[in-house]
Amino acid sequence: MNRVAIPKREWDERLIHLLSSFDVFAPVENEFSSDYLKLDEEAISHIVYNKPKPVTPLKNFFLPVKENVTIEGIPTKPVAIIGTPNCDVMALLFLDQIYLDNEYPDPAYGKRRENSTLLSTDCLSIQEHCHCTSYGIEPKGNESSDISLALIEDQVILSVFSKKGEKFIEAMGIYVTLTPEKSLLDRLHELQENVKEQLLERNKGLPDYKQTGKLVSTAADPIWEKYASDCVSCGACSAICPTCSCFLLIDKPGFEKIRQLDTCQYPGFERVAGGEDALHALSERFRNRYMCKYVWKPQKYEQKACTGCGRCIETCIGQINKNELFIELSN
């Protein structure tokens, strides 16, 4: 790993220069929160650093909500995504296991992944529903991204992990000899540890990922019926989740196929031609999502199917808090 430190003003100037050769996305504040924006010269000074988390999950860059899979629509210009929280990066590793499977890889997903450089961010603050550490995920960048970025005392600290990250640094004209001072690294470590302590304190009653799977698999019907009573089957929790990726494949005239993201929370998700529907009951659909994330997917995949971002809690119209459900199960 190489570490580079560069003054924020110079970093902004080099980003402006990079716009001619890269499509660059980064979180920018809006009136409600922050979300990814394709950068132009004016937007660069408004990038949000070290804050969790953009409204849009990282998966949307690689799995559009709707796309025609029979038409080549992958841009040739390389993409750089700045400010991705580690919960989203780890979620993308989970999706890689599905869509980059050796036997049945998804070519569109694979091309987007190859074409993109990920600059993750160290989260130096927390939001109300963040709980990544409960599932063994640290709120800081690591080798799962190409570069990790932190803004400390007007210095941008870059930790370069991959060949793709090295090429990005070269494209910006940054020299690896610009190593950060020890005092900056000490301050960064102090802030990282403080955030971890805050998360552990806030979520101290929440069971870990493995224990949650055991609780979910043995939970009786009444608790699912209780929490599902506030569910309106809008599917927002699945749509905003960085790991949910069920889809429909719709045939169109001219042998075109449209892939559209779907969710197990919609009525009719498992309805078959004969009219049978294993998830007809709302409480069954509600339970199915948690069984999928905490029981079935861990049986097949190595990466966790929930990374503790908390978006599903924040977006729920019925104000259902899954963490309250898990704490109730554990008591």
C-alpha cells in the first residue's frame, strides 16, 4: 500500500484536470442529505468528504434500475467514483460473487466494474442508523477499494491499494513521494477509532450477523405479523439496499430484453402461472427478506448480504426499524 498526502486546493485543481479523461462522481450536499453527482468544475468544491452515506447505493452504478441488456450501453470513458462508504464497497463485493460468477458472469456488470475506479472514504462521523461494526465491517476504506480517501486538516490522504488505483494517481499527476506526516496519520487513526467506539456504543444491544441469522430462522409467526402490520409493500427497503438485486427480464418486440430490478416485497413476486403464490401473505414476504439476507445467502456466499448501512430503516414508509426487531428477538 502506498500513501499520498496532497493539499485540498491542489487536489481540487487536479480533479478539474481529470474531468477531460474520466467521468467522475462524488457525493454533494443537497437540501435533504447528500448524493452522488456527476462532477463538473463548479461541483468539485462542494464534494462531501468523510461522511456516511450517499442516498444512492453504490450498486446503482453497476446494476441500473432498468436497462436493455441486448444493447451495448457501456461507456468507453473510464469512471471514478469518489466517497463510497465501506459498507457499500463490501456490499459490492457481495454482488461480485453473483454477477462475476466464473460459470455465468454478467457481461454488462463486469464491464462496468472493470471500467470503474473506486475511491472509498473513511467515515469520520456516524448517522443514526449506521451499524456496520455490528456485522464486523469497519467504517474506513481498505484493500477492497482501489483507493481510500480521508480529508484531514485540509490535507487529502490517499491510501492506494490496487493497480487501478495507481493508474488513477498517475492520471492525476500525483507523485507517491508526497507521503503524509506522522501527525496526520495519528490524527486520522484517532478519528477512526472514535467513530468505531461511537458505533459500538450506539448498537451495543444489536446481535451480530451470525447470531441474527439464528434468531431469524427460529422466530415464530407472531413477531413477523407484528412488524409486517406496518409494511405497505412499497419495496423501498429492497430498492435502496446495496445488496438486493432481484430482477425481472422482460421480453420486448425485436428480441429485446429489459432487465428491471424487482423485490420480494411486491405482491405477486413468487406467483406462478397456476396462480400459486408462496409469498401471498404480507408477513411471509416480510419474513422472506430477512431469511434471504441472514440465513439463505450466508449458506452460499462468503460476503455478508447486509453491511449495516441502515438505508432500509431510513427509507421505510411504515417506519419499521429492523434493528428493533432483531433486539426484540434477542431478548
